[in-house]
Amino acid sequence: MINFISLLLQKPLLFFIQSADTSGVQIDSTAGEEGINLLSLLFEGGFVMIPIAILSLIGIYVIAERWKVLSNAVLDSDKFLSGIEDMLRGGETRAAMNYCEQVDKPLGRILKQGIRYLGRPIQDIEEAIKNAGKREIFMLEKKMDWLATIAGVAPLLGFLGTVTGMIQAFMEIQSLQGNVNPSVLAGGIWEALITTAAGLAVGIFAYFFYNYLLSRINRIVFDLEMSSREFLELLQKPKSKKETVA
């Protein structure tokens, strides 16, 4: 009887010792899980992660390149047109063209074509400005279709990874004839979830910047159109008596 009671008293002590050992193992495993970095996590996504990663790099390149181009296209149009007007009214056509070249902005290149046609009918000048404007708009919108494609294709690649991951999981079930546990299916589920998340993340990122950059392009194009119209109106203004005498 005494031996039985002593055994009952020893069992809680053994339980606490085993619990401490188990908790130590859990702490070590938790520390190991924290050591899993993002790169190894992405590798779990399978081969579909390769095109998604490539699309993300291309998207970053396009965003940075277009950001630089659009930032360089910004110009104080009122000040620029005022300078051009002073030069043209002073008869300094060559100086006005040089000024446009020095500015090296879309508006400067457009107006330079209009100044080059001075002396011809206003319709020819307007046509030259329109053609130059079309070229500048094309250059502003260059590579924006890449960003739109990435925004549409990246989520589709993510869904493709979901399908391939689920196929892999069901192939594992079939190969084991249904005798499976969650750890056996983990590989396929990892691939399905990671590729979906990565594809959506890249697609959302690209779509956001596509709309943002497109709005900036639209504002720049609007300013170009208005400034070109003001330039044409400037050319049709009657000269003052002082300028005529000069």
C-alpha cells in the first residue's frame, strides 16, 4: 500500500519533467521555424514561382524607368511659353529653337517643330505640332503595356500554381492509396498557397502603379495639348504697333 502511494506521488513529478522536456523541444522547433527566411519560403512554391519572380523584376524596372521619364517631362509651361513669345516677337526664331533644344522636354520638342514651320500656313504648323505631339505621347506611354500585362498575367500564374499544387497533393493521395496524413500533403498545399499569394501580390503591385503612372501621363498629355493650343493662338495674335514699327 505504501509502495502504491509513493508511485502515485512520483507520477506527477515525472509528468512535470516530461512536460519540461517537451516544452524545450517545442521552443527549439519554434526557433527553427523562425529561422525559415523568405527565400526558402518562396522555394516551396515550385517552378511557377520562377516566372512570377521574373515578372516582379520586370515590373520594378518598368516602374522605375517610367517614373524617371515622367519626372523629367514636367515643365513650367507658362514660364516656357512666355520666354518663347518674347523671342518670337523679337524676331529671334533661331534663339527660340535653341531654347527648345536646351530645355529638352516633350513640350520643347513639340514647339520646336512648330517654330521650324514658321512662315508657312497655320495649318502646316498645326499639323507639324500634332505629329510631334503624337510621337511624344507614344514615348510617354512606352512600356506601359508591359505593366498592364504583368498585372493580368501574374495572378493567373498564381492560380496555375494552385492547380499544380493540388494536382501534386492528389497524386500523393493516389500513390499512397488513401493512407495519408497532413504532412504528406503539405508539399502540394504549400505550392498552392504560396504561388497564389505571390501572384496576387505582384499583380496588385503592378496594377496599382499602372493606374498611378497612367494618371500622371494623362495630366502631362493634357498640359501638352493646352500649351500647344496656346502656342498656336500666340502665332495668330496680331502684332502691336510698336512691334510693327520695329
